[in-house]
Amino acid sequence: MAATAAPPTTISVRAPTPYLSTSSSDAFAPPPPEWLIRTWSVTHSTLPMWRSARNVRISYKAVAPKPDGSPRNEDLVEYENADGKGGVKAISGGNTGSVQTGGGVWDWRGKSWLFFVTSHWEILGWGERPAKDGSVERWVVTWFAKTIFSAEGIDIYSDRKEGCSAETVDEVLKALKAMEGKPLAELVEKDMREVKIELPWKER
């Protein structure tokens, strides 16, 4: 089972499992599943779907683990049209983690009319660091495997509505471009874009 640890205060990322060499797989300590349980602002993404959106956020809700100990949670993705027209759109689903990897590797299944849609995603990096205003800034990098509906992609999340500080973003991007798995480093270089944030968020 993967070890868990206190939130890292320095920034580092790993390659996703399909790109990861055996020699480096034990170096990553995923976040405890409960650490994810909050609302995250998607600040940067390689996914084209977010280029026509703004104020993309993901809220995780705790769910009891499976009998075998596999962690679970529910998520709600909310976003607005980039031009601000219309209301808030939402996608909901449930996540089941691997008992061997703790909170680092997850499988998602949609709810309602998306019940038949599944995807695989992994946490590549996470941490906490002091912000200039004296608060704590939390960040996460996630990777999504390709599905029939979407391309393989990488997102950067922040627990701040306004997104990560410029310093944190710069360090995360630098780490992503240097990580193991050349195709993904190239994907970041070519397709990583800032996701539009325009506060305040609309509410449903």
C-alpha cells in the first residue's frame, strides 16, 4: 500500500502510471482521501473542453469506503459559459480509489444520464504552501486518461477561487515539463492553457 504523508511544501510531480518506470513508482506519497474533500478551482488545463468555459470548479464529498477498504467520494463539476451567458452547468459522478494506492489513483463513473460514462484519473502532485497573505495555498495536479468523449489531459487545481499564485503556477508547470513521460511533457508545453476565472462565481 502506498504511504501517506503530511502535505508536501515543495512542488514535485510524477508521471501517470502508464508512463511511470518501476524504479520511481515508490517515491510518490498520495494525499489522504479526506484531503481532497473541498471545492477546487480548475486554473489550468490541456483539455479543449474548458476553453469555452469559465469558473470551472470541482467539489468532492466524502462517501464511506467500500468493504475492501477502497476509498470513495462523490464529485460535482460546475462551470459557466466563457461569455457569462446562461446559468451554471453541472456534471456529477462518483470516484472509487485503489486500495493499494490510497488517494492517488481513481476511477470515475457518471451519474444520472451519464451513468454509462467512466474514466480513469490520477493525482500527479499535490501540496500546501504559505501564501503571501499568511493563509495556506493548496494545489493539485491531475491526469485523465483518454475516453471516447475526451482526450488525455492534465489539470491544475487550486483551493482558492481566484486560482494559484503566479509562483506556484510557474513551479508546477516547470515540474510538469520536466517529468518522466515525454509525450505528456510535450502535451503540457503545447496545450496547457489558463482556464478563465471571473469572480464571483454564479450559483445554481
